[in-house]
Amino acid sequence: MIVRKTTRELDKMRAAGRVVAEVLMLLSDAAKPGVTTRHLDGLAERHIRTRGAMPTFKGYRGFPASLCISVNEQVVHGIPGDRTLKDGDIVSIDCGATLDGYIGDSAITLAIGEVKPELRELMRVTEASLYSGISAALVGNRLHDISAAVQSTIEPYGYGIVRDYCGHGVGRQLHEEPQVPNYGVPDTGPRLKSGWCLAIEPMVNLGTHQTETLSDGWTVVTADRRASAHFEHSIAITDDGPVILTDRRGL
């Protein structure tokens, strides 16, 4: 069942989303050559707890960290550890925070030092596809209008759109109904309603869309080991248009 949020609940989700936005802004400055992914995870957890929130991912289905940090060919669910970021890497950071029972969920991909132009273009297109999806999240549209908007932004570039993982509803639970694929047929799926909250999150690969999971049981990588980018926002669908609950602008 898709849960519609009340005005009061949306206010709580905005507050949780702000915590996540603050963390990602903090890490945008901290992610530099020579820094370990474990260090970034520690910075995030401290900030989340200082704001009176809890790191949503830590312990979720046994996940051992506060962030998912995925470098280069890693798509999602990378476990922070001793890996040191290097000049030319791209790193995707996915953060969740639970505040007063409600969850914010957002992800960014960052360039570490000087990266190849093809990687910057991959990041640019992936982020643009996220905002294309958000722009389609209108009352009266259908769910797969969001999916089709993401897909139509990516496909002209020949990138692989990840199919094994997708966006989702978000609220009191990290993964609520509905699932939000990053590809689909326009004018299909359930009709969008005011009060729905969705995490829209395109994951886009430089090569094939196919993925594999490493032996740690978490880290997802591209099957051809080419780079991947990931951007995500939690949004609310309202009668006045989509509202980004994890917006970093203005912070």
C-alpha cells in the first residue's frame, strides 16, 4: 500500500531531509585525495547524531556503516573502510537519517581531484536525469512518467541504466511502496497523488547496465567494471508540484 503523508508528516520529513542534505554538503568538502571512506563515514555519523537523528543505514538488514560509499565501478551499497580516495576517482555517497521517526534519503556523486571528461559527463547526465524525473512527479501523472523522464534523458548518451536497483517510496520506513524504476513506458503505473513521498535515484553506468554483487554481500559493481554514477533526492508530491525534501541548495 502506498502511504500518503499528512502536512505534519511532511514537515518531519523535511527536517530529516535537511539533516541528510547537511551531511552531503559536509562530505562534498571533505572528500579529497588521501581521505579514506571510513573517515567520511565517521564524519557523517557524528553529524547525524549531533542533530538528534539516527543513521538509517547502520544496522539496516545488517549493513555495518552509516553511509553507502561506492567508488568508480561500484554502483551502490559500498561499505566504507580503508580504501583511500585518489585523484581521478568518482565516489557516490548515499546517506539516510531518521529524525522523529521519519527518514531522509539522498545520494550524490563527487569528482575527486581532476577526473576524465567522460566521467564528468556521466555525472552531469545522471544528475540531470534525476531532475527530469522530479519534474514529472506531478499530481495526476502516472508513476512511470517519472521513470520515462529519467530514461529519456540518459538514453541519447548510450549509457547503461541500472535495472536491478531502483527508487522507492520513503517515510517511516526506508523502502516503502511504490518501487520507482529508472526506465519505463509513459502513462503507465498508478496515478500520482498528493502526499506521496518518493526517493528517485538514477544509477547510470558508463558501459553495460548489468551489475554483480561482490563477496561481501553488499557492494554492487558494474559487470564490465566501468564507472557508475548515482544521484538521489527524497521528494514529496504536492498539489503545488514536487518538493525536494533533501535539497542542498541554500545550505
